[in-house]
Amino acid sequence: MAIAKAERLMNLALCLLGTRRPLSKRELRGSIEAYLEAGSDDAFNRMFERDKDDLRELGLIIETVENLDGDTGYLARRDSNRLPPITLDAEEAAALGLAAKVWQQARLAGAASGALQKLRAAGMPEAEDAYEVHSALEPRIPVHEAAFEPLMLACRDRRPVTFDYRKANAARPEQRQVEPWTLECWRGHWYLAGWDRDRGAERVFRLSRITGRVRSRAGAFTVEVPDVVTVRETVESWAGETATRTARIRLRAGAGYPLRSRAISVRELGDGWDELEIPYGHGLDAWLVEFGPDVVVQEPADLRADVVDRLRAVAKD
Amino acid sequence: MATNAIDQTRRMLSLVTYLRERPGAHVQDVARAFGISEDELISDLDVLPMCGTSFRGGDLLDIDTDGDRIWWHNPDDVAEPLRLAADEATALLVAARAVATLPGLRESDRQALLRATAKLETAAGEVGAASSRLSVTFESEGGVFADVDRAISERRRLWLRYYSPARDELTEREVDPIRLFAVGHTYMEAWCRSSEDRRTFRLDRVAEIRLLDEPAAPPELELRDLSEGLVQPAAEDPEVVVEVGPGGRWVAEYYPHDSAQELSDGGLRIILRTPDPASLRRLALRLGGEGRIVSPPELARSARQAARAALAAYDEPA
């Protein structure tokens, strides 16, 4: 049976951390059984390159040094790989324990537990179960979008990407070329903010509308990443939460609690109806239609017309 | 074994450091400290004796276990605590910052979290910087949250006035809270005394809340596994078929569904299940010209009737 990858990676890590002088590829191959079994030089070289990348993902700083005789050597210096001293008390440890459990995405969940394990190995005290001792809250960060991981890595490494994106009301997806800046999760959905190269402007994308694969592009960003990226404000305006006007509606008594809780004023009309003044932003027409015959729009006229149009579309079927 | 090689390597490196300081450590304790099962730990301990600085020179880690305690017979100083990787720092820092924003979090927990975050940022150094490229905001209704949190810790019953969007009505009920969780919105799972059943309540739909003096007495329940998603329709729930045009594709984003088939006009044919199809009348109305309910026919009919009744109030012909 082939030697398991974890065993091979562990051996490479120990060799590189254990040495005081750079080790050549030949020396490493002679010390690690899995590399001896690798067969051809090509197979070994490919395996070795991949393994080094994997260890770097784990945080190891591996230096490449030219020997006097022109040979390339590798080592992971102790002092550059050591965790700086960190002292956490039991409360802080419990709080981090709670935080580490929120990821529902495999890569980040693995990375968060890995971080805790490193801290634990460095002496972080053990708390009793975080849920029992602390808040009753169980926060979860959902990640269902396939585009998440490649975009997370692209944001991290500042690599341009292309992907197919279908706007909310578009029949066909369209290819976008983006310099990805940040990912933000709001109300359980993930959004990407970045520079849209074709449009020459900052744009926010909803990850669930990305179809197909996210591909990395060669080259660097062409536009400087701003210090502050505002994803929420953009999404809020899509959701119609930036109201610019007010509307006056009649609402059947007892109905439409969410409209009431957002109302600026509520007046009882006495005939089984109330009159409400509510903020009027994008999307209000669709929301009002949900309440069917329990809502009648008074003004403005354009809102009234939009609601009537929508009702007609449903009524005619 | 499901564990991936990267996670296992990461864990074994920390394990070696941890074991050096604790000769004769108990399997049970170490597994708990690392947040893994004893089987996972044993499989790590099977691999470690094959690892070292040279497989020939006898420089392998001499670590063994009798299934109860763990001994490392030739400990050396290769096992120093390792710096955090960029992904590790990001995963923990982003999660910690997100949890710290929860308005309902106890103040002492928030303070602990903020202190820990600051220390972690320092320890992570420059790799921590990439964590600013990811952020998460939880939403939570402060006042309601605090009452639910208190009811859970004091094991007390709650009285609620709760809004049901499916019926567009407020109902009053008494519930025994079980737990709070946040997935996008913040939710309470509780035993509802009125329906004698387990119910999930979204906190931003709680119109009014009061702590009662009665103790909460929820029956012993297996906690639901939330990783499969919040809404888990049952196989026997009736099927609803919705066809939407391009402008109604959002339905597939908001409603958990069994299938969504692409249509030639850029729309979707979505099949979903719900215990109560009548609750989808709102959706049918909201879709307007952007989609229609294909089945059940009663649902399509009730949306049509509601739209006609609404139009009558505008003195508009249907």
C-alpha cells in the first residue's frame, strides 16, 4: 500500500524543521521513505513540489538556499516558524472555542480547529464545553456557494478572476472579469466586492448568482484596493432598505404586522381599516402585493400603478 | 478515513508539541483538548511512529499508546509551537469578530472575545492581515435575544406574540426555549406548549416577549443537526411546482427546493415541498408576472382570487 499523504507531509515537515543546515532534494529523498518509493525522478519532483506547497498552506516558512556547490537546499528555520508567545486565560480560550465552531465550510472549519490546536499545543488552557459555560447562543456561518472557496483564495492572494454571473433578472449569465477585494456574509448570504474590469467600476456580486467555475487569471491587480469596501450599503439599496420617499396605504385591521412595525405612523380609520405611512424604497410594490386584498395603496400614484400591474398579472392567469 | 491529509498533518504537528509537555497523557483528555474523537487520535498515533527526521537512522518518533495513555520515549525539541498559517488566522479572527458583533452576546463573553482577538492579531503578525478580506455580520434582535438567552440559562418558560408570514397573523403562545442559533438571522428552537411540538422561531418575527415564572420543561429531545440546513422538508410533504422567468430566479435562492430545472427562456422550473402549500400564496402574489404556480391548482386559484379581490378595491378591472 502506498504511504499515506499525511505521513509523507509530516516527515517532510519534521526533516525541514529538524535540520540546522539546508537539505538538498537528494538528502530529503534519502530520508523519507515515501519519496524513495516514488519511482521516477519526475514523479518524485512533482510530489515534492506539491508537498512543499501544502506545508506552506499550513503556515510553514520554507526557505530555499543555494549551497556553495550550486545545489538548492531547503530548511524551515525554527525562529521564523515559532509562534510568538501568547497567553490566553480560560475565559478567552472558551470564547475562541465558541468562535472556532461557527464555520460550516470545510476548509475554514479545518483551519479554525487547526489554529485552536496550535494554540492548545502552545499552552492555551482547556475550557469546559464552551456552550455549557458560556452563552446559550450557537452562531453558524453558512457557506453553500461553490464559488466561495476559490474566491476566498483569490481575495487572500490578490489574484484576478473570471466567472459567469447571472444578474437577478437576466436570462443569460455573462462573463465578468473581476479583481476580488473582499467577501462579506450578510443575512446568511455571501457577497463579493471587487473591481469589475469591463465596466471599469466597483461592483458587488452575490455568490449564489455565479454560475460555473471561478477561474484565476494571471497577472496582478490593476486598481488599488480601497481601505474601506462597503458591501452592506450596496446590498441594502438592492433590498430597498434605503427609502427615499414615503407611501400612504390602507391596511386591514390586524393584518400586516411587518408593515406596522416599519410604519412611520398608524391611524385607525374605524371601519376595519387602518391608514399607515411607510418608507418607500425599491421593492416596496412586490412586498405590498404579498398582502393581497389586505392592502390598498393610496399614494403615490406610481406605486399604486405598480401594485395594480402586479395584481393584474396574477389575476389574469 | 474521512480526515483530509492537510488537516491531519496540521493536527499531528500540534500533537507532537502537546505530547512533549505531557508524558503519559490520557487518550481521552488529549482527544478532548484537540476536539477530535479518540479513534481519530489513535489513527494519528499510528502514523506518528513512522515519522521523524530520517527513517533509516532510527530518528523516528518513538510514540506509543496502550489505548489509555500515551508515551513519547525520545522527546526532542523539534516540537516547538508553530506560527499560524494565513487561513488559520483568518478562520479564527473572522469568526471571533463576527461572534463579538452579536448584540445578544453576554458582555463578559464579548470582553473575553475582544481580548482574545487582540492577542491573536498580535501573535498572527502579518498573516493576520488577510483576515480583513472576509467578514461576517450576524443579525440579531437585541432585546428579544437577551430575554431568550436569560430564559435558557434560568430555565424559564416564555410567552410570545409571534408573527407567522404564512398566515399573516400574530399568535400568542407559551414556549420552553431549548437553544439559540444564528444562521443569517437569529433563531430560537423551542418546545411549543400550544402545538405540543418542536418549533423554530425567527427572533425578528417576535412582536412581544415576556419571561414567565413557570420553569421550562421541554421534553428530552435530540438536537437537530443544523448543518443540513434550517428547513428540512419531510418526504411526505406535498409538492409544489413553480415556474419562473428570469426575473423570478431568486426563488431558487430563497426557498430550499428538491430541484430547479433550467427553462429555455432563462427561467427555472422549481420543485419544492412544504407541509402547508397554502403558505406559498404570498410567493405567488409576489411573483406577479415573473412566475406562476403550476401545481397544486388550489394554490394557483387562491392567489388568483386574492389578486382579483385586491384589484376590486382599486376600482380596477382584473
